Amino acid sequence: MAGMEKKARTMQGVVVSNGMDKSIVVLTDRYIKHPKYKKFVRKSTKVMAHDADNACGVGDRVTISECTPISKRKSWSLVSVDEKAKL
């Protein structure tokens, strides 16, 4: 199927680390239903994302999207800062 491209996955999360140059660590939550007990359980994932302008701070709510691998652990890039952290 020529001309049909997949859309990149996007996730929202909270920045938990920005100590590296042009990189951030984003914590994302998702809720899944437990197969046996039928209760919703929160699962969290930490991913590294590329922040070219070093615009994010710890506690910011951000949107990231999947991209081609930038380094060994970094294959997500920052799309937007949705909400700045309250100081």
C-alpha cells in the first residue's frame, strides 16, 4: 500500500528527570484491568525522550511521540509542554 504511513504513537506523562543535556525522563501511567480480579491497576513506564531546547523542568506535564532511535535508550521526542510545574 504505497503512500499510507503509520502515525507515530504519542503519550502524555510527567518529567521526572532533566539532568542530562537535551534529554528528559518521562513517567507515563496507564490503567489496565486485572485479568482475574477485574480491578483496574495502574502501571507506569519511564521512557527517555529528546528535548532539543532543554525546555522542560521536573514536574512538567508533556506530550512525547515515537521517532527513529536517537541513541541506545532514546527513541521518543518531545512534542509539547502541556503544563509547567508549579513552584
